[in-house]
Amino acid sequence: MIFSTLGRYFFRRYAMTTFWFLTGIFSLIFIIDFSEVSNRLAALPGYSLGAAFLMTTFRIPMILQETVPFVALFSGMAALISLNRRYELVVTRAAGISVWQFLQPFVIGAFLFGVLTVIALNPIAAWGTKAAEALEAELGGSSSSRSAMSIPWLRQIYGDDDTIIGARSVQDNGATLLNVAVIHFNPQGVIVSRQDAASAKLEDGYWLLNNVTETRNGELPRRLETAQLRTNLKPEFVEEALTKADSIQFFDLLHKIEVAKSFGFSTAGMETQFHSMLSLPLLLVAMTLIAASVSLKFSRFNQSRSVILGGILSGFVLYVVTVLVKAFGNSGVVPPFVAAWLPVVVAMALGSTILLHEEDG
């Protein structure tokens, strides 16, 4: 079917519908996120309109990646409803072509859409996330309450110095930290000093802190151009400790998982992310089957309202279940493989069952 004239026509219609949905959602997300970023960062010392525009550009791919399942759902619904209302599916059925045959172009289109998301959009989104975090740190993002809720921290003990290091952004494979806070404890666990630095670079055996503000108990803060903090940490360890799973591109996840295991870190989040990306093409196929199950009943004029409502509710429920089970996988409550693949299998089974019941009795 996919190689026939009709199959190519259906595939082209699905591809064009998906393209226009992506274009519309991209524009909407850009406008909303630009407003949100501008409001959130307007009070920062390094803020400018160009910086807000650049940060929004960096953030868009990751946000767009999150909307891909809904794009697949709405594209399938829109394409099938359009074909149905123009009697093209009626003629297709009259020619003896079953639903399983004329859905092949849509299913293959959804699968290819998922593959492109994994191999093209995901690496761009991962890079953009890191670039956005670095840009926010450079702008002085310490005043951002949103960033303050997600500061990554690591602990090191070197001799008698017990230290906790936090950073807004990790660069150069863990060798450079931006917007750094270093808290020093004495052997009794009492805070004795704090160092806030614009950046920290991991040299051979020490951290080189730049633009440092040092605060000690009972003393006025003092500013230092540079300061050194002795360490036995390696860049690979720092990167694994501070990097979020969703900021790692798909092709690097397996290597990161091996490195994290060698350091004794939990890899549940990265494994869940890996299997989620791996299952994404089939998730989009499941969304297409759900779209078909609510879009194929012929109605010339009165179909849109009920179909749109049913599709939105179905997609919303599947999305909520997927996010919830993924959170269980990230926390280690559910095995990562199960957390990523269970919603996909259930959604595909549900969509196929509904189609079998409606089309084949």
C-alpha cells in the first residue's frame, strides 16, 4: 500500500499536516516561552532583549520534543478527518481497501516522525538545554527562583576540608562550572565559610575559582579575583554527578550509563530516558492508532466536536500515564524498561482493539 499511488498520496497528506502542526506549535511555543523568559530574567543584571530571544531559541527544541506525541495525535486526526469529509476514505473503502491497508502510510509516517525526533531533534534539544543553562548562569541566574529549585550539588572531602559544591551549569565535560557556590564544613559538620564564584575550572588537583566572594563566620565578605580549592575529583565524575538525564543526547546515553555505573551512581534516570527515546517511534504509532479509532466513522458535518474532544482526552490520558510511569522509572520504583515501554504497549493494544471492534466486528 505504501508504494502505491494512493499510499504515496496519503503519506504526503500526513507529512504536510504534520509539518503545518509543527510550524504552528513552534510559533505558539516561541511566543509563550519568550514572554515567560523575559518576565523571569528581566531583573537579572545581564538581561537584554537579544539574550531573552537567544535563550528562547535554545529552549524551543526541548519543549517541542515534549509536544511530539500530541503533534502525532492531532496530525493523524486532522489528516483522517479531512480525507473522511472529502469522501476520499469512502471511495477507498468502496475499492475494497481495508482500514489496515490505508492506515499503513499514516503508521509509517508516524514511525519515521519518531525516528527523526530521536536522531535529529533530541541531540539539538540536549545541546540547547545546556546552552540555555549556561546563558542563564552568565546572566546572573542565581536570583531565579526556578533555577534555585534545581541546583545540582556534589560533595568532596579532601584532607580535613569537607566541602559541598553547587553549580548552575556544567560545561567542558565536567571541567568547568558556572555560577558556583562552595560551602565549607569543619570536622563537626558546622558551616565555617562560603565561596560564591562566577566560574570554577577543574585543574590538576584543584578547582580554580574566578570572581570569588568569600564569607566567613563573624567576618565581612571579601572579594578575590581567584581562589584555589584542593580536590581529588575527576571531570568525568563531576559531569555524571551534576548532569541531568534529559540534557544528554540519545547517542551518548549508553556511554553515560556505563560511566555512571563505574562511579557507583544510580542510572535509573538515564536508563529510563534511553528507553523512552527508544520507544518514542512506537509511541507515535500508538497515538496514530488512537487518532484513527476516533476519526474513521463517517460523518459529513457533525463529526469534529466529538472527535476532537475524544482525541484530546485520549492523548491527555496517555501523556499523563507516560509521564507518571516515567517518574517512577527515574526514581527506581519501576524498572526503566517497564516504565518506558508499558504505556506504549498498552496504548497500541488499546488502539488496535478499538479498530478491530469497529472495523472487523
